[in-house]
Amino acid sequence: MSLIKSISGIRGTIGGNPGDNLTPLDIVKFTAAYAVWLKSQSANNNKVVVGRDGRMSGEMVQNIVVSTLSSMGIDVLNVGLSTTPTVEMAVVFEQAAGGIILTASHNPKEWNALKLLNGQGEFISGEAGKKILEIAEKEDFDFVGVDKLGKITYKDDALTMHIDAILNYPLVNAEAIAAKGFRVVVDAINSSGAIAVPELLLKLGLKQENIIVLNEKITGNFAHNPEPLPQHLTGLCSEVVKQKAHLGIAVDPDVDRLCFVCEDGSLFGEEYTLVAVADYVLKHRKGNTVSNLSSTRALRDVTEQHGGSYMPSAVGEVNVVNKMKETNAVIGGEGNGGVIVPDLHNGRDALIGIALFLSFLAEENISVKKLKSRYPSYFISKNKITLEKGTDVNTIFEKIKSKYKNNPINTEDGLKIEFDKDWVHLRTSNTEPIIRIYSESNFETTAENIAKRIMGDIKELL
């Protein structure tokens, strides 16, 4: 069991001892610290949006968070069961000072987390995160008297507002989608996607009988590992074939990650979710793109084909968003199925990803399998090396950098080395004593051999 404190919030397993796990005492402490920071940012706006995914501990955690905010004099807009992008957009719609999303994203059912937003509905900066952790460590907060308790308001139309904004997005072609008569299988993984995805599909013009939902009961007792990876989606792949569906859709518990299944039951590949959506956006709107350093090169290839420029960012959604702002990117995200459409909002959003992907299929009159064949076929090998306590990673990276000094190198986040169109990315984990080694090539064996070579270099230095 574990409690992980990071600049963007706090996550951990439910139960156990305070300070070691995500207990009610820890939830109060970090919520109160966020409230103190929020008040320091705005003396005139103390409204916070709070929402949660469908995991088992969600309602319990939400009750504590909402009550704690009220006890700090913060007015709370409680949107209840929701999605991460819905809460992000609600902060903007309601002109709130910030927001808290209660979700451990793709983590198993025993986990939960407080993810913290600023007044723009974006994850807080690293500087703000450090300040909040300092306040929590010192327990530097003062609860208000009874006459100054914050008001708690329940809002049940946040998802509707989110979906309506998607329907009004200029590149979403609901008329073309409705005309295609798509038949879709959705894996909702017993969480918020069971409500959000079908509601979106119905408003895009799909018929109720053509929307088949797997794991639709919102229990938070996930039917399989909730991370949308190939080994966890075998049931969805089989059901797509059985139902003779045009495609399958998988989201994670808080609906900010997205991947698709082709009509023959094969995986479209979560790395290619962003690639395909970017291809569609760039056909209509010229511009630049961003993804993190560990994402597939295919986005760069597609961007350059459309005459735009691609820029990599450090890993982490807040880093992707910052790089997108710097480069005026029209589309960006992460290779884990995270799509960010900046003129809708600056956050990963599976719902806008679904709407744009279906618009692409409808306008091109193309199958999912045929669309996948348009893109370069790259393979990413994902590995890690466990480190002994006290290992000097910086020295290791410097020596590897020196060894490959004749290759293009990026040191923005760890160390990325390019070998023509192949690459390897080394970075330390924020939560574990490991070095992650991601390598990519258009041949699986080449990607794995690159990883083995670099791992050999690291082990020799260790």
C-alpha cells in the first residue's frame, strides 16, 4: 500500500495508516492545503468544482473533500459522478477558482486520488503543487467559523454542457456520423464512461440499438485491469466481431484516455488514437502538434505531411499543455490515448476524441482497419531497470549522452536519443526507483534490440 505525493495532487490506496495510505485524515489535510493556496490566488473567487469517477471509494472521498472545502470557507459546486474532462470544462463554464477531480485514472480499484485544477480548468503548475505540499506538511491552515462556512451546490448538468460543447465544435460532423449508421461496442469499465460515452453517441446520431455497452454497471469493481492496454481488452475485441460492429471504443475510469478496436477485432493501437485525430484536424486546420517524448513518431510524420511542425514535450499532461501554448499547436496529447483539443479545453478528453474520430470515418467513408493502414507502422518497446538506493542517475545519463554524442539528443525530460527514424527515451520514474526505457522502430525486433543495447550500457555503468 502506498501514498504518493506529487506536484499535481495526491494518490494512494484506501485504508490503513495516515501518512502511508490515502486515509480520511490525509484527504482532509491535502484538501485544506489546496484551499489555502486557492485563497492566496484570488480573494474574490472561492468557488471550486468537485467531481469523481465511478470507483468504489469515490462517494466517501467526495463527501470528505466537499465538507473540508466548506469548512475552509470555500463554496463548492458538486457535480457528483463525472469525468475528468467534464470537471475541467465545468471550472471554465462556472468561472470557478479551481477544481478537484477524484480519480486514480487507470489505477486498480483500491486506489483513489485528488487531482487539482487551477482557474483555467488545467492541472496546477509544478510551482503551485510544491506550495500546496509545503502547506500540507506544515498543516498551515485555519478552518472558518460557523457563519463563514462555504455553500454546497449540486449541479447535475455538467456532462450535458460538456457534450453540447463538443457537438458545437466546428470539426465535429454529427450529420455525417448519423448518416453512417455506425454500430459500436463500448467498454465502460464499470465507471463514468458508462454514462458519458453512450450519451455522447446518442447525441451524435447513433441509434440506441447500435450502442452495445460492456461493463456498464457503475460499481467501481472493475471487470478487468482498468488501463486500456491490449492484454486488458480481449473481451472488447471479441465482442466487436460477435456484434458485427464498425468499431470498439475503450476508455479508462475517468474518461480521459481513449483507444479503438477495428471491425475485425484487431486493435487500432492507443498510440494511434492521437495520430488519427490529429490527421483529421490537420486536414481542416493547418498548424502544429505536440506529444510527449515517449509517444510515437507517427504524429511527427503526419504533421509534416500536412505542412505543420511537430514539437515534443516532457512527459506529463501539464508539460504537453505548456508546450502546446508555446507553439500554438492546434492538436496535441499523449501516446497513451490522450487527445487534447486546445480550443475546446486544455485537457485530455476521450469524448471529443470519439466525436472527431467518428467524424473522420464518416467524412472519408472508410473503415477503421483501412484508416489504420494509412499510417506508418511503428512498434514501441517498453522496459525498465530497477535502481539501487542512492544511484546517481545523472552521471549515468551524462555518460550515455557522451557515448552517443554524434546522434540527435533531447535532454528536456531524461534523455532521448534518435537513430534516424528510430529512437530511445530514458527517464526516471516520479514514483518508483526505476529508469524507464522506451524505444521505437518500424520493426519490433529493432525496437527491442535498441532497448537491449541501452539497457546493457546502463547495467555496465551500474
